[in-house]
Amino acid sequence: MNLGESIRVAWDSIRANMLRSILTTLGIMIGITAVIAVVAVGQGGQQSIMKEMEQFGSNLFYITMDWRRDELPTGREFTMNDIEIIKANVPELEYLLPCAQTFSTIKSRDKVKTAQVFGTEADYAHLHPLEITAGRFLNNSDCLGKRRVVVIDEELAQELFPRTSALGKRIIIDNQTMVVCGLLKAENSIFGMGTKVIYIPMRVWLDIYPGGSISYIEGGTRSPEEVKTAMQSSVKILEKRHHSKDLYQGVDMEQEIQAVNKVTGVMTLVIGIIAGFSLLVGGIGVMNIMLVSVTERTREIGLRMALGARRRDILIQFLIEAVVLCLLGGIIGMALGIGGAFLISALAKWPPLISWTTVLLAFTFSAAIGIIFGILPANQAANLDPIEALRRD
Amino acid sequence: MITMIKMEQINKIYRPQSNPVHALRDVSLHIKMGEFVAIMGPSGSGKSTLMNVMGCLDTPSSGAYHLGGVEVSSMNSDQLATIRNRKIGFVFQNYNLLPRMTALHNVELPMLYAGVEKEERKARALDCIGRVGMLDRIHHRPSELSGGQCQRIAIARALVNNPDIILADEPTGNLDSVTSLEIMNIFCSLHQENTTIVLVTHEDDIAAFARRVLHFRDGKLINDEILNPHLTEPSAVEGGGDI
Ligand SMILES: Nc1ncnc2c1ncn2[C@@H]1O[C@H](COP(=O)(O)OP(=O)(O)O)[C@@H](O)[C@H]1O
Ligand SMILES: [Mg+2]
């Protein structure tokens, strides 16, 4: 009997018990649905994050302090002098920025909001894709002259000044009066997470928050190849100036990407385990129903043997039936999974990524389950004694 | 005449270790090509066991069995399956048609295991269904057919691989007497086309269609009787299967 015939026979017997077949494949269906949906959403998310990172720039690095160390590194915080010295001594650097942030209340004449007050310098605009819609970003004379100016986003501006433009207006940040010098397009990214960020000159920030300090340094080079050297030189200078080893940590995009991959890797593993169990249970369900089917069709098996079916013909017939059953579940699961992925992604606001490898993998996996869990029943069928089988009713 | 079946000192013992049943004792017999043989005997006398051995569904405990000149008692299960497929056509008392399949597909079944191509399968199946007069029912399922009609389809299925021999174990056992005669007429017409037929029955009027009757008792062949062809020639033979 050729493959086409075997598949037709298998399909006929599955169709004869359609409800039972569908219920049997439920486990596999759910397993495949889960895998497809989660992988598609996960990969879509990963891709979005990667894209955002790429946009952010592969010629960037950060230097932070290692806060995991037991003693508080007081007195060793970054200073504005550090920045100047590093800038002067590391030729690969194109930009080097101090960054600091704290959560504060922001007041206009009659409104109160909260936001992340971010202290930095003019070059920040060169390293990040900020879109100015009115006015300007912080410039060098703002920063060097400690001008009390602030850049806020349109949405916050709208909330603080519902009736007029916020540009040129005074707002009060922690009891300090500042003038709005620029408006940014409202941010809409995964990293944004709804917290508003407002930008002020670094030196102003240090004046307003005397207890605070620069929390990290951001650097940029002309080309991505120079990032590692620039980062290492900068860290060395810091270590020398502050007489401490291992306190300062350089992080570049490569590490960031590895971190994201690690997270998605763990997620994939967890989902894989859950799906694995679901598919295991599904496989056992298929095995169970195939055993029932063999018992129900003992006479048919005996007859086929009497008519000339060899043991391997019977074995293959039941294996194919198990595989077709699993593929039925797998295909329905795939459809549901793809649908689910689009649904979840619509809510999560990033596009799902359905790769051919995932679909192919799910397909192969369902077939493999059919073979693995079909072997026992198929073997049982193939080893029936034709006379005994024919006598059964 | 070519000898189709040659059995020498065949013994069959079921459950030889625990509770042995000696179902066939030293059975020796020859059946020539084109013969129409009836096997008779009381229940439990080993008729079905003999048919199973003849049909290569079972192997004898001892003795030699040549089918069409080939020694089959030492063959493995795959070889026996091929022999059953190509050389034997079974007809059962309870028809054994697959209920989900149409008559046509039931008849095509043995050809699936012979690797016959689709078009030829259909052509040959239709030819055999024609020989048993069932062409108007090819798309019916067994549940939509009467007992006699089912048995005709089963006979068509037995014929479809051009077997050397037809083995029928009480083919009329479930049928009323009129239908039984119709079925026997089909066997008679097959006999006239020179098909070798071995048929088990315990009814004398059914056995009377054959030219030779083998009588069994307690697993032993006790009488090999040649019937007078002139006395037993059934009058309805001319009609073939089309009644
Ligand atoms: N599979 C079996 N296992 C044990 N004994 C069997 C088996 N098949 C048949 N027998 C015994 O063998 C003897 C012959 O049986 P069988 O060939 O079916 O007789 P018949 O067809 O003439 O009625 C009986 O005594 C029966 O009980
Ligand atoms: Mg019997």
C-alpha cells in the first residue's frame, strides 16, 4: 500500500470518529497553540527591542557604578571633572555625557505632575533620537552657564498648560523655577513605559539636588569599532582617579543585546517546558485513543492480514493514523496560535514575528509525537494473530 | 492435471504446552487445479483449522504442505502474507467486509496490498463485481446491502487478485436457503471457469454442488468421496451469478 492510500485510509478512520479525534488532539492543539503564539509574540518583541537598540546606536556605551558591592561607594561618584579629564585623554570619544535622574513633582501655576528629572548635556540630542517640535533642546551655553531651562514633552506640556503653549512658560521643579525652552514629541516606546522624562542641564541638576550625583556616564565614538577601546580607557581613567578597582562598569550595546537574548532565551525555555508537558500529555492521549482504535478494529486488522497485509503494512497504517491525528491537532493549533499571536501583539503594540522555522518545527514536532506515541499501538496491531483477530467480534 | 494442494501428514495441535487440542491428525490430501471440493464434518472436527492451514493463515505443527508446488509450512509471516494475497481468495461465513468502505473499495482492498495501480484496481474490481452481478451496488456500504449481496461482494473480493484457489468457510452459514442457492450458483460458475474451490459446509445440499466431498471427524480425514457429476449437476448453473 503506498503512502497516499495509507493517508486516505487513516483519514477515513479519523473522520469516522471526528469528535473523538478532535478531543484526542486537544492536548497537542493547546501545546502547539501555546508554542506558536508565545514564540511569535516573543520574537516580535525581541525584534522590536533590537530595532530600538540599533536606532539607539551601536557606537554607544555606558559607565555605571557596580552597586552590587557591599560598601556604598561614597566619595567615588562620578564628577564633572572626571568627564572633562576623560574627554581630554580618550581621543576615540566623540561625545561623553554625564547623566543623572530623580523623580520629582513638577508644577505649573495650577497643575501638579510628577516626572523623571534628567540632568545631562547638549550632546545628549546627538546620541538619542529626540524629536524637537517647538523651541530647542539644551545647548552648550545652557549647560556651561547653568541656565535654568527645561525641555519637556508635548503631552506633559499639554497637561501643565492646557490652554496655551508651554514654550517660554515657567514651571517649578522641586521649588526651583525653570523656563521651558523646548518641546519634544511625546515618546512612544517600549522603554518609555509611561514615565515622563524632562531634561535640564547637568550642572543645574547638581545644584538643585545637592545630595545627588551623576548616576552614569554615556559615551559615543565615531565608529562602533572604537567603542571597546574608548570604554576601557575611560574606565581605567576613572579607576585611577578614584583609586578603586572593579567599581566602574562599562556596558556597550553588545552586552545589552546579549542581556535581551538571555531574557528571551529563559522565556523560550520556560515556554518550551510548559509546551513540552502539554505535548507529552497530548501524546499520551493519542496513544490511548490509538490503543482503543486497535482494539475496536481487531477484526479489520485480521481481515487485512488475511487479504495479504504484512505486519509492516499494518504497523505503517496505524503509525500514519497517529501521525495524521497529531498533525490535525498541530495544524489547528498552528492556526489558533497565529491568531492568538496577532491578538496578543495587538494588545502589546508590537508586531508578531511568525517565522517559517517555527511553523516547520511545530509541524515536525506534531508528526514526531504521532510516531513516538503511535509506535506502541501500531506495534500491538501488527503483532495480532490473524486467526485470533478474525474470530474477535 | 496440476496438483494445487498437497498435504502430507499434517498435524495441528493448539496450545501444545498447557492444554493441548489435537485439531488435525495426520491429514494427507491432494487437490488438483480446477477441482470443486466440499469439506464436511461435525462441529469441532477441524474443518476451519484445515482451511486456516490451507489458506496460510496458520502453520501446521508438523507435516508438509505444498501450495502450487511451493513448500509453505516453513515460510515466515511476510512470505505467507504475500501467498495469501496472490494465491488465495477467502470467503467467510460472516462476509468480513469493512463497514466504512463502499462495496467497490472493499473489493479493491486485496489489490492495495498487491501494489496494483489505481486505474487497474478499479477496472479489475468492476470486472469481478460484474461476475457476481453486483454492478448496480458498487457505491453502497455493507450496512446498505443484504446478507446475500454482502457475500457476493466478498466473493468478488476473493477473486480480484486472480487467486489459485478460493477457500470458503461455511459461506452460506448465515444465509437463507434461496440466497444460499444463489451463492452456490456463483461458485458453480466459477468452477466452470476452472477456478479451484474448497468449501466448508455441514449441509448436504450445499455439499452436493461439489464434485468431491472430504469428510472429517475429530481432526481426521475419514472419507474422500467422489460425487457422480451427472446426478449432482445443478440445473441453475447456466444463470451464472446473475439472478
Ligand atoms: N485457537 C484455538 N485454540 C485452541 N483450540 C482451538 C483453537 N481453534 C480451534 N480449536 C479447537 O480445535 C478443534 C477444531 O476446531 P475447528 O477447526 O474450529 O472446528 P470446526 O471448524 O470443524 O468446527 C476444536 O476442538 C476447537 O475447540
Ligand atoms: Mg468452523
